[in-house]
Amino acid sequence: MKNNFFNFLILILILSFCDTSAQVIKQAKKDSLQTITKQSNSLSKVKHYLNLSDKFSTVNLDSCLIYAQKAHAESNKIKSDSVYADVYNNLANSYEYKGMADSALVYHLRALSKRKILGNQIAIADSYNNLGVAYDQLGKFKEALYYYFKALKIYENQKDLTKTAMVNANIGIIYKQQKSFDKAYFYYKKANEIYVNQQDDFGIMVTSGNIGSVLIDLKRFEESISYSEKAQEGYEKLKYDRYVPYSISNIGIAYDSLKQFEQAEKMYQKSIDLHKKYGNHFETANILNALSTCLIKQKRFKESIAYSNESLAFINKTDAKKLLVSQLQNLAKAHAGLGDFNTAFSYSEQYNKIKDTLFENEKTKAIFELETRYETEKKEKDLANEKVKVTQRELELKRKNMLLYVAFGLGLTFLIIGYLLYKQQKLKNIQLKKESDLKAALVKIETQNKLQEQRLQISRDLHDNIGSQLTFIISSIDNLKYFDLAKEKLNLKFDSISGFTKNTIIELRDTIWAMNKNAITVEDLQIRIANFIENAQLATNGISFDFVKGTTGNTDNIFSSVEGMNIYRIIQEAINNAVKYANATHIEVTFSQEESGYTFVISDNGVGFSESEIQHGNGLNNMKKRALDLHANLMITSKTNEGTKVTLKKQQTE
């Protein structure tokens, strides 16, 4: 989870804190108009507006921005660089609090230009840090890290430990977003140690929250919940209500990762409501996406799509491309889960297009090069301080030359190694893509071959069974020409041929039904069996039928056309036998499945039989043959006057 909110918390350290309790804010609203009316000096009005903007920054972002804009309008009457610097900085922070990073960036750059004129190094470093925050929000990590390291260099030179800790925490945030969690933890730890040494309770609380966030990515979820709950308590105690939802969302993510989805959803919804309350569009969209992902894990795809679409409205207000990437990915997964693969593919293409431009390899490489440049400059500074103590100019020159050659050689070596690694990785990625495409093509061909084999097998069944039955019908009709039968016998013969023809038509329809399907589900079988049972009920009196589908185990069962046809024929033959011979009053078909396989049971309450006393006809033999083709076990259990049970059981194979 991106913890961009800590940028805002750290940023507050460079501003002048005012009492933000509810009583003070209420009084400020009541007295502000009267105070401004009494003031005739524009500078006093600017200061008052800035003060009000700071007060509202933790309780009402709309009011915070309104007063910042009023201060800006009043500052145009003064035309002072120092006033403009303060006003631009305040206005940029107000836009940033509302997640409007583009507007914040414009005014941070203006504040920086004024502060450079004034020459205040700490103020310049503050603007560099603020620019880093704004670029971070826009997903421009290279630019963000560039300004953070510029700020860090000045803070260290000026020995400002508190702000050194602050910018270290911000650098940690960038590495966390780049999924370099060990580096993120390293910079968070550096910041935390400085705050501990300074006995800065607020800084300790903030960086503890940072550490709690990165512990999620390090899969130490129980510790993360503990840290995040401490951070939440701290913010509530200090009345920083606007920052409470960040800790709550981190708790939600930890519960989500522990698969405690009910707790996770409660935390996400609470965080979303609070972000909406304080007008933070960026984080509202961010947590909506997290909730959408949580629902996908639970296969609640329609709810996930609804939250993803809701997040889009907030994403459009912030122009945050990295949130759009997450939203498109969730929409693709959810639509795929619903079986809407065309829509899923469309969202997937949009996701890949934006992701490629946002997280390309060169950008990540440039980020790490910036860190190397900063560390190199720092080392060169330390070496320069050592050389001041050396009085011999000749030795100093030799050392400088040696360092220059070494630095050049190392730089050239790293450059060559980096280029070779890049080329090797690029070739590897191309090879992997080719292998993936080949595998996909082979899978597609294999699937088509299997379908063709199934259709050929059904065609052979159609030819062997239906063909022979039609031949018998034709032969029976032809034979009637050679016999002088009485009308009654002739009618009986015609009735027999008619019944046989009807059975042939039914079997033909069943075979065509199987041929027209690439795969047959339990629901397909249920409908087919139900139709068969309905016809059986119409043709029989005094027999009730039931089809029962078990509720345990996996219900997403898919059979091939041949498997579905064989299962259906076995069930059909078992029911026919029960109707014809069992003298039953109730026939039940039951289906159940566990991870180990599936089971169909056809049972009746008829007269039963002793297996040793009957002869196996074509019906029973066909059932056994079809079970053999299914690689399934067919068991027939019956006792006289205790009914009959036919069990078809198939064990899944790896």
C-alpha cells in the first residue's frame, strides 16, 4: 500500500504548527471576518489568511484551500518576494492535501524560484522536498528522488537533523513504491533513529507508521497491525483526524493479507468514508481499488466492478496514472471472473499500455543511479574535508588525480556492466515471450485436437448405434411385404416399429446435443436429465422422480462431450431399467463432488433383485462399457424387496 500520506505528515514539520483543536477552529470561523475587517494592512491580512489555512489543513481541506487562495489574492497588493514565497508554498500544500498534485507542482516551483532569490538554504531545501512529494503523487519517481536528494544534501550541510530524518523517510517511500522493500526499510530506519536520538515523539510516531507499512510488504502482517494501531492512536490523540484513515487502511491491508476478509472490508470502508469526508480524492481512489482487489479474492466480481468504477471518478480528479493502472487491472480480473472475456481483454490492453509507460526499466534504473550519484558526491565531500588537513600540495594533487582516475575507471566499468546486464535481460525477456507464445499456440492446438477426437468418437457412436437401429427399422418394414398378417398382428408390428423409431430419434437428439457442445457442465446434465425424467413421468403412473445436486465440494465441474454423453447414457439406462423392471414408486438421481472426484447415484425403492439370478442384457453391458470408457467404477447393489442402487464413481487423476 502506498503510504503517500506520510509525505504530508513529514511536510508539516517544515510549516509553523498552530493549535488545531476543535474549539480553536470553531472560534477561528466565528472571528475571522471580524479580524480581517479590522485589519487595513495587506501584509496582516495575508498572515491571517495563511494562519487560517494552516489551522484548517487538518480538519477541512476546502476551507484550507479557500484561505490559501485569499492570501494569494491579497499578496498581489504587496508584491514582496518573501511574501510570495510563503503564499506560494502554502497554496501548493493546500492543493497537495486535496490530492491535486499538478496544481501543487506549479506553486512549489514558484515558491522555489522566490526562495532562491532570497537565498535561504533551509527554505530552498524545503521547496525541493515539497517538489519531491508532488512528483511522487504524479508517479514521476525519477524526478521525485532527484529533488529529495537535493534537499537531503542541504539539510545535512546545515546540520538540520529533524529535516534530514524527514527527507530520509520520503526517500524510503519512493523505494517502497518501486518494491525495493529492504531499501525502504533502511531509509525508514535511518529516519527513525534520528528521531529517537532527538526525542521527537511526533517524528517517532510517523516513522513507526512508515515501518508498519513496509512490514506489510515484508509479509510480517501481525507486526504491521500492531504498528499501524499505535500510529492510529497517536494521530487521534494529537487530533490529526485527516491522517487517521491512512493507518486504518494499512490495518485493512494486513487483515486482507491474512485472509481475514471481513475485518479487512470493515477497515477499508472506514478509511474510504474518512478520506471522502476530508476531500482526499487520491487516497479515496487508492483504497477503493484495494477494496476492489479484496472482493476479487472472494470471487465477488460484480461488487468489485462497482467499487472500481466508483474509484475512476476520484482518479479523474487527481490524474494519478498509477491508480488508474490498479483500477484497470481489477476491472480486467473481475470481468474475466464473470466470463466476460472481451471486456476483460479490453481492460487488460489499457492496463498494459499505461503500465509500460509508467514503470519502464529505464525509469527504475535512473532512480537507482540518482542514489549512486548522491552517495558518490557525499563520499567526495568527506574526502575533500580530509584533504584540507594535508599541507603538502603535491601530495594533495596526486591524491586528487588518483581519485579522478579511479572514479572514471569505476564509472566506466559500472556503465559497461550495466549495459551488458540490460542487454542480457532484454534478450531474456524476448526469449521468454517467444516461449510463452509457443506454449499458448501448442495448448490451443492440443485443445482443438481433443475436441476433434471427441467429435469423431461421438460420430462413430452415431454411425454404429443410430445407423444399426435405422437399418433394423428399414429391414422390419421390408419384411412386412412377405407376410400375410392379420390386421391385429400387423398393428402390433407397426406399434413395435414406431416405438423403436421414437427411441432412435431420442437417442439421435441426445447424440447431436453432445456433438454441439465443446464441454458439458453439471448444469447441462441436470437440464437434460430433468427433461428425460419429465418425459418418463408423463409415460408412467405412480412413480416420483428427484434430481439432487450436492452442496459440498467444487461445483464448477466441466466434462468433455464424450464424458457427458457417457454419463447421461448410464443414468438414462439405469432409470429405464428401474421404470421397466423395478415396480418402484420413487426414483432418485444424486450428484456430488469432492476434490478426489465425482459420484452419480441412481436409486429406486422397487422390488430389487439377486444379481446371481439375472442375466446381463445389452443395457447393463452397455452401461459397463461406457463406465470403462470413462475410467470410472460402476457398482450395482440390490437385494430382493430392498430396491436397487447404481453408483458411478470417478476418481480425479493428477
